[in-house]
Amino acid sequence: MLGNLRPTEIVLILVVILLLFGAKKLPDMARSLGKSARILKSEAKAMKKDDEAAKTAEAPTTASAPADPAPQAAPRTIQAAPGDVTSSRPVTEPNRTAQS
């Protein structure tokens, strides 16, 4: 559907958006959208890193060394934006135990 829009229709849509939200709110909305995108990107990277760490931890160990059932890691801190210390908060992660 978006591929069928002509340039005049796109300009008309942008003008309507500008009239609805106002010129003062648009920069704030764009800034918050950018922060949300950065947070989403960093969380996706963290989840991918956690998955890779879990896969390496599940690898078979030698028989002589007992496996550590629950290694203690330092809590992670999520920041809303790079350098934004006021909105950072510690994250408590759920304990992953095998349920029968």
C-alpha cells in the first residue's frame, strides 16, 4: 500500500500530522522514539548475548570437574540513553531453575 503513494500524497499526510500534533510536540516525540529504539536495540543485543552464554554453559563439562549449579553474576543496569544516569535502574533477573 505504501508503495502506491505519490509524493503529493506523502506531503499531504505529513501536513496533516503536523497540524494534528503541532510543531512543538514533534521534536519531543521524535526524541522519545529514538530513545525507545536505542533501548530496544540494546535489550536485543543483551538477550542475544545471554542466549549465547547459556548455550556455552550447557556444553558438556569434564567428568572430573563438578558443574556449578548457579553462578552468581552482578546485576545488570539498563540505561535509557547513553550518558543518561538519571533514568538508569538495576534489573533483577528471574532465577532459571529446571522445573519438573
